[in-house]
Amino acid sequence: MVSKRSASKGEKINPHFWVFCEGETEEAYVCFLRSKYRIPIEIVPKIVGNKITQRIIQNSKQGKPSHDKDKDFLMYDADVPEVLEKLKVIKTAVLIASNPSIELWFLLHYKNQTANIKTEDCIQQLSNRNRNTYKKGVVDSQLEIKLSEICTKACERAKELTLFDNPSSNMNVFIEELENVKRQFSKM
């Protein structure tokens, strides 16, 4: 059973984000965003891999306080059609998908990528542009700087791509949600 969170009299309740993700890179990126935005984000990494369902999401949150403002997100690579179709069925969570992988989202901070690309090519280009070896599962300080400084441009570039096609990412939806909450916090 889920318990409800409530605000003290005269205070607003802050939304809590639940991010279910498939890999270490997504987990590292969400940790970076949680630190940057200072918003309550619960990361549920590699939860049964790509076998995630609505029931698994509910079970993961069982016994933890919740509120109507809370939101669930699924952060997955969109390069496997069978997994993508399974994720689309989960209607209670916002699907954040990058095709071929989250590394495309990172690459959009450096350049406008409109041609079909493989994950290995994204990784190679990230390594070349950062002048170091990019490692999956790690958001190093050089990449953090780029992800912070050029985020608005990356969001614009992502909006121009066709969702679920290669290349595409709708990570901008998650970023915009974080920005909206941050603005609301600053007004308090």
C-alpha cells in the first residue's frame, strides 16, 4: 500500500520524480541532473532490464510516500523495437527514449545529428569532441560542463528529430519538466 505525502499548512508540496532506467549511463546522467537541479528524483536502475511493466513500477514504489504531483519516467534506448513497443504500453509513465542510445542525447549538445548513427559512432564522436575516452556509465567533468552549458541547444535539436526514429531523443521533455519544477521552487 502506498502512503500519501502531505504538505504542512501553508506550504507547497514538491513533486517527486521516479526514473526507471535500463543502464548505468542513464543512471549516471540522472544522478548528475538530480545534483544540478536539486529536485527529488528516485532512480530505479536496471530494474529487470527491459522486462519492465506497470506492475513492476507499482511494486517498486510500494510502501513509499507518494503525492498526486509525483511523476514516473521510463528512460530507455529506443533501438530495439520489441522493447520499445513494450514500453509504449505503460501509460502511467512518460517514456523518454533515445535512438540509438542516450549517447545520441549527449552528442546533440555538440552538434546537430540528423543522419542515421550507431551507438559506437556516438561514443567515438563524444571521445573525439571531449579529447578523452568516453566510457559508458560515466558522466565525467568535461561532459558535465557541456551538458549544462549547451542544454538549451540540445533540446532545440532534439525537437527537430522524429521520435523513435534513428536518430532521435525526447530527453528534452524530462529537462523541460525539471526546469518547470525549478522555476516553481524559486518562486517559493
